[in-house]
Amino acid sequence: MKGKKLFGTDGVRGVANVEPMTSETAMKLGRAAAHIFKSGKGRHRIVIGKDTRLSGYMIETALATGICSMGVDVMLVGPMPTPGISFITSSMRADAGVVISASHNPYQDNGIKFFSRDGFKLPDELERRMEELIFCEKLNKLRPTAENVGKAFRLDDAQGRYIVFLKNSFPRGMTLEGLRIVVDCAHGAAYKVAPAVFEELGAEVIPIGISPDGTNINKGCGSLYPEMLCKEVKNRRADLGISLDGDADRLIMADEKGNVVDGDAIMAICAGDMIRKGQLNKKTLVATVMSNIGLDIAMKEAGGKLLRSDVGDRYVVEMMKQGGYNLGGEQSGHILFLDYNTTGDGTLAALQVLKVMQERNKPLSELAKVITAYPQILENVRVREKVKPEDIPGFSDAVRDVEASLGEKGRILIRYSGTELLMRIMLEGEVESDIKRMAGSLADIVKTEIGEN
């Protein structure tokens, strides 16, 4: 097999009950995962969690069936944030963890992603091995019988374990008393966990997005739609707002004035604080190519530096692990504190920002001034085919001219969409009208040479 057929950049994802997100494929994924992670003697266990989508019941049952059919036990935890599954998997010494979620996508979509026993997402090679097992007939000859068949059971205290873990990431002796916090759970996996964490630490919590019905996850709420959060913060005169997505691995915040505080600002706040305390490994933050150039400038002013990975939190984690860094993330709100957890955790990230607020006795609006976001323009050009940018007549020369004009006060990023015939041309600079003109001229060249007819 030359390329992956099921897995994308973050597990398997698609419209529920349409291939590959069918019960049949889910069962095969369960069987393949059980075979790969089953090693050594004794009983083996895999954790399964999910968000609040209607299709989660169907996929959960199929996955559990496949895993049990290979002689591996299943621990079912029900609705639980993705980072919670990562934590439970490693803390319970399970062989693997599975999350049934399409993250920030609408309810009709769903997805399956796996964690290894150490709580990290699977490398490409393991995903390829799973696909090879699914598309060949090898597993059909490996069916255990009698007492060797696996069993499934509920892990009733999983949420409580995760809540304690989150609270332990907050300094002992510090509370959130006196703070009024709006928490938007996007009708998703954190609808019970997140409000409980902040309440137990002493905050007055105004929860919204906590009434999942199977079809309203991420619907006009959560980290993709922070407008509701900002409005509620102002109306309720809250000190800040916290907005999570459907599986609670993203965080977008709102300050007391109702302004959005995105992932770049959150990283700048936390990285600066960690540098002051000597806690940021190698004084380095890892972000992606999509983070604003303002984050580069903020890190330099704080005495640190910024490294950039490809788009996707898994690539951020890979760079962090390879370089020994402990803080990274994305503008979209995936923030990774590897000192605490192995994947993006929206609730944990919010606690780290709240810690800085309490220690410095400053409102979020004041802390967020650490970064000044530069204007950003994104041009999406539909193309007939994905030609290398350097092979497009006149394009490379035009790009060099733009780079010269921007100097150190701007940035240009050219990349193709991973799923569509689109070229994305992104420019950042000090003057919005200038970068809009430059982006438009580059887009015109692409349209002329390889644009969709």
C-alpha cells in the first residue's frame, strides 16, 4: 500500500454512516487496533470515549465489538473530552485509547482517533499498519474463542479522575474566588467536566452550551463561534469567558470587555510567564505556519523564540517531542502543555491563563496586550491542478518582490489545500491595504496560469 486510505491528519473522519464512518469500518478499525496494541501476556484493555453526537452510540458499539472480538477488553467512559481520554488511557495503564469525535465539525460528521498507551496520537506508520490489516484478510484467521473473547464495561469514575487531574494543574493554595466566568461547552464532551472544574476552584460559573441533544454540538456556539461568548460576558459583566469546541481540545477566550483572545494571544501570555519563571524549555514556543507574525515579535520581546511546524496539532507535538519543548499550539486554540498532558486541552489551557491572571492580579484584556496581531489577508484560488509554485510562470519573481516589500515587518505563506484544488495565499503586514493589493496580484497570476476554467 503506497498511501493511507482511511486516516487523515487527525484520525478517520467523515459523514456518519457513510464510508469510512460506518459501523462496518468502525468494527474493522477496532479489530485492527486490538491486534496491534495487544502485546505480552494477561488481559489487555482499550479505553473508548466520545463526544455528544447522535452517531456516537452507533460507532461506539461497533468499535467495542471489533475490539472484544480480538480478545481485548473495552473500558467505556461515555462523553469525555479528547484530552480526558488521553489522560485516562495513560493513567489506567491501558494499551490504547480511542476517541469518537469530529472535533469542531457539525453533528452529522464523526471521527475516530487513537492514542497509544503513553497518551500520544499515533504516528503515521502505525496508522498504515492498521489500514493494511483492514484491507487484507489476515485478521479473519485470528479470532479467539471461549474465555479469550474480550468484554466491555463502564468506567464510572472517569470524569471524576479527569477533574482531579485538571485541578492539580492549578497551583495549590490558589483559588478562583471572586471571578465570574462564562464557560461555553459547545453542547459537547466537556458539558459536565469544564463547569465543575472552575466551580470547584471557587469561581462563579455561568455555563452555556451544556444541553446536548445529539444534534446541536458546535451549532452556533463554542470556539468556532465566540460571538455568543463575547456577548454573554458583556451582558453578565463577567471577568472573562472560556469557549471550548465539541471535544474540548481547543480554547478561545473572551476578555472582560467582550474581545476575542485567540490561541496566539493565549500562547503569548503563557510563554511569557513561563520565560519569566524559567519554565519554558529552551525559551522556545512551537506554533504552526498559520500563527500571526505578532507572535514572533511577542516572543522576541519576551526573550524567547518561536518555531513553526506544518498545520495540525500532531505536527506541533512531533516538533515539541523532537526538540524537547514543553509549550506549543495553534492560533485556532489547540494549546499543548506537555508538562501536564500529551494533547491539546482547552480546560487545562484556560487554567494556565487564569493562574497568570491571579498571580499578576491583572485582567485578561491587560495580559492580552503582550501581542499585537498584524493584519492578515488570505486569498483562496481554485486551480485545475496543483502545480509547484516555482513552476508557475512569473509567480516566483512576484513572490520575491512581495517578500522584499514586506521585509521583517511581514510574512507570506503559499500552500495548497490538503483536501481541495485550492491554492492558499496568505500575507501579513503592517498596512492592510498594502497586503491586500499584494495578495490580489499574486492571486491574479495563479488564476491566469492554472486557475479553474
